[in-house]
Amino acid sequence: MLVVESVSPSSVTLDRVAKPAVYAEQGIPYFWRVDSLVGEGPRLQVYRLDAATGAYVLDMELGPGEHGGLTAPWPVTLDMIEFVMPHKR
């Protein structure tokens, strides 16, 4: 299972603190957050649930113009230019 969350200006604490805690409590193994309220543009934060601690561990963070690859929950290459502005291809 994977949850993808977008941080909203009206619910920052809920999106950044409360919801991830609930997802971890429910045992959801992967959690991605799109946060456009920090830095110079949207950032994708990729977390996985650490079974030993029951908390999410940040595996990767990508910002505008960056790209990276993941193997879990499935193999995927992420390009933030494509992710954020697909019309710019």
C-alpha cells in the first residue's frame, strides 16, 4: 500500500504530522508527500515505514528539476519536471 499526500496551506499540521502518524499506526508501508509550501517549488518526500520503530523514514526527497529512482513499492523513475509540469515535455 502507498499513500500520497499533498500538503495544503489550510491543513499544514494535519498533513505533515497527524496524517503520517495515523498512516504509520495503520501499518501503511509507503508514504509520499508532495509539499509545495517549502523551497522554490514542489518537493516530493518519499518515506517507508520502519518496522522496528513504527515510524516513517525518509528515503528520498526530490525538488524542482531533480530526478531519482525507487525500487519500492515498485520500480519507478521520478522526474520532477515531468511530475510537476508535464506540459513542458
